[in-house]
Amino acid sequence: MTRKPKTYFFKTVKRGCLVCGKSLVFKCALELKRKKYCSLKCLGIANSRTTTSDLQKATIGALNRGRKLSVETRKKLSIARTGQKASLEACENMKTAGKKRWSKHFAKHGRPPKKPHLRGLAKYSHWRLQVYERDRFTCQQCDSVGGNLEAHHVLAWAKYPESRYDVDNGVTLCHKCHQALHYKKKVI
């Protein structure tokens, strides 16, 4: 047996819809508390009129900053923003965004950011394969064949850009030996 919630009855009360002004008749206190609009249409109009304050926008922006958006969400945003013109302030922000990022990196590290895409080039892949073939796919420290091999630059990649793709500057190492070489750990 389920209990019904208590409703407090009183004389009928008339109140107008907050959007269109149509009169609403209430017979209990719960209805009076809950119902403010005569229809879903009026509710929708009222919800579309509400705007978020600048403080709320700033808070929402701060919470979402740095989040990665899914491809689907980016497409929806693109469609929603189609035809909208960016303000002059927004255009200026877009122009200086990359410069600000670079200057922060320079201030922190004292140098411009490295270009990581250089290691993804076909030239780098070809160099790596030549080093592996020369060393017969064998780690030159522990003599393990195959497995998780890595090509190590004898002369550092960053300090000697002219010898980056020189085959004589490369040595084949397994992952453990490569880590040990860089971080001075003992190989077990």
C-alpha cells in the first residue's frame, strides 16, 4: 500500500501565466508552487529569455578551459557558429594566441619550442631503418635480437642538427638499454 503525498487544499486561487498572462486556477498548494506557465510553449519561451550573467559565463569558461572536445561536439559547434562574425576583440585574440603561447614557452625554457614533427618525417624513418639494418636488428649493448628496438643518436639530436640523419651517428639499442643510457640506471 503506497501513501499519497499530502496536499493542502484551500480555496481556489487564480494567478496569471508569467509569459502570456492567461489566468491559471489552482486548487492545492503544491500546484501553486510548481506551476508558473499555462503550457509547454510558454515554458519554452521563458527558458529562451533567460540569459547567463557575465560571471556565470566566466565560471563556465574557466571550468571548460583545456578540455578536449569530441569530433561530434566540434561539428555541432561549427554548425551553430556558421554565419556569425567574430568581434574585433576575438579576432585580435586569435591573431596573438600563438605568439602568447610561444612567449610563455620561451620564458620558461629559455629557448623556442622544439619541432616534434621532425621525428615523424620519412627521412627520420629511413635513417632509423638503415641503422637497424646495419646493426642486424641487434641491441649493441646486450646483444638481444629483435624485440623493442630503438635507434639512439650518439651525438645528441638537439645539439647536432647536421648529423641527425647520418647513419654513423646512430646505434641500435633495446628499450631497457636505451633507458639505462639516458637515465644512468643499471640494466639487470
